[in-house]
Amino acid sequence: MREEILKILEETYRGAIPELRFNSNFELLVAVILSAQCTDKRVNEVTKNLFPIANTPEKILSLGQVALEKIIKPCGFYHAKAKHIIGSAKMLLENFGGEVPADFDELIKLPGVGRKTANVITSVAFKNPAIAVDTHVFRLANRLKLAVGKTPLEVELGLQKIIPREKWSDAHHWLIWHGREICRARNPKCS
């Protein structure tokens, strides 16, 4: 049954890509930090205003906390998110020559970067297989009994067991898009 579900998801959402708009690994990092508890559409509206003026660690630091908070306020939790973005920008400059590291263990050291964010960056920016468990992936994995778990890590490990490694990144996008389009948290369009 799991294989059949995954096959249908793959056929339906083949070629699915992130909804977030970005032009660099740093922009992706900022967008994913902003996406916590926020829709990708809202993040794209905010970054449309942010990235033309601050799309590098140096420019973020020059912008400063107060100005950054004003721009990102529509994403919610803007005090914490601004603090994380500024902290990450500083750490990138001090420890990584201003570049977003490709190594998962280095990524999770950045302020505001947990497993989900590190997996998104690992997968999208560096094309390494990863399954990022966001709210959609968590909900669908449990609802469809693909990987039942009480925590995102349990679901991530469960999905890794049933999905071939070379399809991890794609499967993450299949589940996200199915969660947005059909298997919504409230009023799902399926039985």
C-alpha cells in the first residue's frame, strides 16, 4: 500500500519544486527561516521587498535588527526571526567566509536553523538527498500511514526507511504539494 501511495504521489507531483523564491543559498536560508509558522506565499511577498536591499550577510547586518523587523513583520514572530537571521549572517561571515555551509552538522549550528531548515538547504541548495519534515509532510506521513511518528524526527527516519534515498528530496516536495492542494489540515479534499 505504501509503495502504491508513493507511486501515485510521484506521478501526480513529478517535477514539483519549492514555492519559495530565491536567487542564492543565502536567500534560501533567509526564506526558510522566515517560513516557520508562515506560508510560502507570505514569505515571497516579504522577500520581494527584502532581497532587493538585503540579500547577503553583509547587507543584512548593515540593515540592522529594527529595519529588518519592520520588513519581515508580516511573517510573524519577527523579533525572533530577525534575531536568527542576523545571528546567522554574523556566523556565516565569521566562520564560513559568508557562504552557507553544505554540511548538515554545520547548518544546524546557525541560529534559527533546525533539522527541517537544514534538510531543506541540504536538499535544495546542495542537491543532497534529504527529507525535510514540515507541517505538511508530518501530517501526510501520519494520515497516510507512510511513517507514523509523534515527532518530526520519527517521521523523517520512518520516511527514509520506505523511500529510496535518491527520491528523498523529490518525495518531500510531493508530500508538501499534496498537503497544500488536497490533503489539507482542515477540510481535506479527500476521504
